[in-house]
Amino acid sequence: MNFIEDLNWRGAINQVTDEEGLLKAMDEGQIGAYVGTDPTADSLHLGHLIPFMVLKRFQNAGGKAVIIVGGATGSIGDPRPTTERKLLSEEKLKENEKGIAAQVKKLFGANGTTIVNNADWLNQMSLPAFLRDYGKLFSINVMLKKDVVASRLETGISYTEFTYQILQAIDFLHLWQEENVRLQIGGSDQWGNITSGVDLIHTVEGNDAPAFGLTIPLMVDSTGKKFGKSEGNAIWLDAEKTSPYTFYQFWFNQADADVEKYLKYFTFLSKDEIEEILAKSEENRGARFGQKRLAQEVTAFVHGQEAVEEAERLSKALFSGDVADLSVQQIQDVFSGVPGFETSKEAVNIVDFLVDSEIEKSKRQAREDVTNGAIRINGEKIQDVEAVVDPKESYEGQYVLVRRGKKKYFLGTVK
């Protein structure tokens, strides 16, 4: 399959300006494609990963990958459908730029990838030059019809955000002229900005100039929920914000109905490999074979193979109860979502500890569970009702991990 056929099979195309022309340009020699991202945070999240996956496929198909970290456009803000963005300080923008640049370098590697900052050309342009050289080439009537602008006309949009599409168009023209970029890739909400860039290139370089735009469908799960949210929180690509274990678990916990779509989109496995995985998954859904392979592939792409092995080791420890040797950081990663409580540094009788922590409702129930072997403290089974829990003995004196029964965990924070 060629680049477009592969994307269509994976369900990764929403719109493309000239499919035939793009394939012809790719056949005639190496061309560049670019994805831009504004440094609105110091890390990318899964929503950003979507267009980057398509750019990586373009690179794998023999193209040149170019990534813009929008130091200039990030200082202005891409219009949202609802309200104005809050402007970031120059200091914060610089900090965010460094974090994002490091992440995209890790994802794409050095070979065949160019990372640029649009502040290098946009910040050098004077206001009269901007208005004379580019403002004259854009029709207000056309700009008002762009989806994101049209959606803001009733609530209001600042002139600053209104001009964003011109700046993004200049980016495309600059990369067309300097980096042989012929394709811009973005989310479905970027169609208006992307076509503005295609139109600008045709105006400046001629109608026959090869310039193309491609957008990706809005990604939602089988319930219609926007992809990439976990209980209202973004899944970050920065290991400090979302640990590799949590990242792995996000993919492993996907619904059966979403596995095929995500395998096609978020992995570089072939059609035959994916069909084989799906067939094996169908034979035994309880084994979650498809989810496991999905988690392995995406985690390896973002964090590396060692992170996959560590995540699976922690998963095994969680389900086996073999948690005594886990580090403080691993305890935080693995058990951050379990019910929590606070406890003092003082050693206390096991029965009193369970009741005071509200793990057990009564001393009678606590004694019964301890005697029956249903209670583990920091991985150790406790069956003596006279035993003492000493928070200073494990996990650097910061946590006490309690398991009641086979699966119910509670994490005590030592105060």
C-alpha cells in the first residue's frame, strides 16, 4: 500500500486537498511534510500524538519530517471554538519550547527529521512588512468563513487570534521555500489554517506549485468520548507527568471495541500483523491479548522498550501482591489511584490500625480478616492479631500499603 492507501486503511484521513497530486509529488522525489505544535505546555499529550503518528508514517514512507515548535504562534494562541486563550509569559514559553523539542527529538530521532522554531522568521518581521507582504494577500471575507473563526463571531474574537491563520500560512510558505515541505498535517480543526497556507503558496509561487494539506479525524472512543482523557486528566508524553506505568495501563485498559482502531492508528504494525492479533484476541477476550500488544507498541514508541518491561514487571507485582521490594516512586506510580488514608509515624496494633484507617468497620471484622489471612501489610501476610504495624519499616517511612482480600488495595501516607 502507498502512503494514502495505508492511511485510509487505518482510518487516519479526514480530508486531503489533492490526493493524486500528493502521491505524484512523493513519487518524483523526497519531499517534506510538517506538523506544528505550539508550546502551550512543557509536554505533549496524547492529543498531540495523533498528527505526529501520521508524520512518522510519512517519514517511514521515504519523506522528510519537519516539526515546528511554535515559539511565535504560541505567544499569540490558536483560536479555540469557545473563548480566548490566556497569553503565556516569554519565560514560560521558552521553558515549554525546550520540553517539547526534547520530546519530538526522542520520538523521531535525528535522521531525516528537522525541528525548527517559527520565532526564527516570524519574530524578524516588522508590522508594516507583515501587512504589506502578507495582509494584502488575505481576504477578510474568506477568513471570516473559516470554521473556528465563524464559531467565535457571536462570542467575539480578538484581532490577535483572528490573524493566527495568516501566521500559520506564512509558516507553510517559509518551509515550502526553505525545507522543500509540500505537505502540512494537522487535526480536523486545523483544516481552515492549513488551506490558508496552501492558498498563500499558490498566490506567491503560482497555482501549479505543489502544496497539499491533510487532516486527521477527531479521535473518539467507542462511547463517543474524546480520546486521550483519563478521568478528566490528560495523558502526557512526559514521564514525569504521566509515568510509563500509567501510560502503559491507559492502553492496556482500553475497551475491546476500540482495540482494532487503536492498533491501526497508534502502532506501526502491518495489516497482516494486526489481523493476526485481532484473531488471537477473539479466541480469548479475557486474556486481553490485543490490549497488551497495543500497550507494548505505543509505550515502546514513546518511552522505549525498557519502559515496557518495567511497566509489565510492576503490573505483575500488583496482581501477585509481591510489592515488598518496590521503590517509593514505584509505589506512587502503581497505587496512585487506590483509596488513600493518612497515618501517623507511630507503631500501632494491626487491629487498631485497620479500624483507625477505616479499612475495617469494626475491630471484630478486623480480627476476623487478620486471622483468615485476608490482610497484607507492605506485601506481607499478617495473621497475628497482636502484630504491630510500624510505618517506619518500609518505603522509606513514607507509605503503608494494605491489601484486603485478593484485589483491594489501600495506600496510607505517613504524616
